[in-house]
Amino acid sequence: MDGVFLTHAHIGHYTGLMHFGREAVGAKDIPVYAMPIMAAYLSNNGPWDQLLRLQNIQLMPLADGVPVELNGGLTVTPIQVPHRQEYSETVGFRIDGPNKSAVFIPDIDKWGDWSTDIRDVIREVDYALLDATFFADGELPGRDMSAIKHPFVAESMALFDELSDAERARVIFIHMNHTNPLLIDGSPAQSEVEKRGFRFAKEGLRLPL
Ligand SMILES: [Zn+2]
Ligand SMILES: [Zn+2]
């Protein structure tokens, strides 16, 4: 692996770093790009600090809105978003390739909590990979879903309705919780998303940039 860009410190987004460590791959100097609070969190807490001490990984600082140039004409720009600031800040990424561009926002509280209008972001990119943790309210029985805010797919589709057909086709829903019916092949949720002109990610999806 040539490098890793971290969005934030929720378990699905950084704990895979453990596999770079002594007990597993024993990697050497893998560049790991992280925002300031995320980087401090890894530096000051075990077992992550050991990855740094043994130089399995090398932290590369990110700053909100500042592009990072990579090989192959790729540029990655972190975009800070509101999302339960628990152990770190949260970013999405804008990724610009030689031919196409993408935005990757796996976690955000609600679109309306963000000072940027997500519809303007969708208008500027070729692919918009967006938070689809939950399909609709009530999906988690016995849990207060307002304490774990995400834009429901149902809300996102309503908000994006005003986009043109071509713009809606850029939206690829990602980051589904195991309760999200978008994960079930042939489900009414999958057909509704497709009927309304959006897409959803499947394992192995590749997007040329
Ligand atoms: Zn999260
Ligand atoms: Zn997440």
C-alpha cells in the first residue's frame, strides 16, 4: 500500500492501521495522512503510538482545504465536515485526477449542519461518494437515532431531487450500516435509489480518475 488518508477516529475508519504493526505486516514508513487532532490522537494513545515509534507508519499532516499533491497527477484535498467531534475532527476528501474528480464524504451529521451546500459540491465533481449509513429513521430499534446523526438516504434523495439527471447520476451512496436495506440485492430500497437516478456502491467498485 502506498499510503492512507484518514477521515476521523471512529472505529471503522482507522483501526485497520493495527495491521501495519509488529504483530502483523510489520510495515515500514507507510505514509498516513491525518488532520491535527487525529494525528495527536494516534501519537498519544496506544497501540497507535507504537506504530510511530517502530516507524511502521509515518504521519503526514493535513490541513483543512489545503491540497496534497500525489504521484500520477492526483490531488487530495481534505474538507472538514460536522460529525460528532469525539476523538478527532472529521474530514471528507476531494480527489482530483488528470481527467475526473470525486468527493468522498463517508460521515457527516446532517447536510443542513454544514455551511457548504452539498448540491453545489455535487455540481462540481464527476463522482460524489456520500454518507448512506442509514436508509431511513427508525432503522435501529431501541436506539435514539438523533444521537448518531447521519443524513438518511431518504433525506438525501429528497434534497437532491432538484439536481439534473446527469448530476443525480454522480451520486454514489456509500458507508452503509449493516441495517441499511441498500445492502440487500433486489430490495425495494435499491430499486428506489436507482429509479430516482442515483447509484449505490458495491464491493469492487472502481472509478477512473
Ligand atoms: Zn464516524
Ligand atoms: Zn463512519
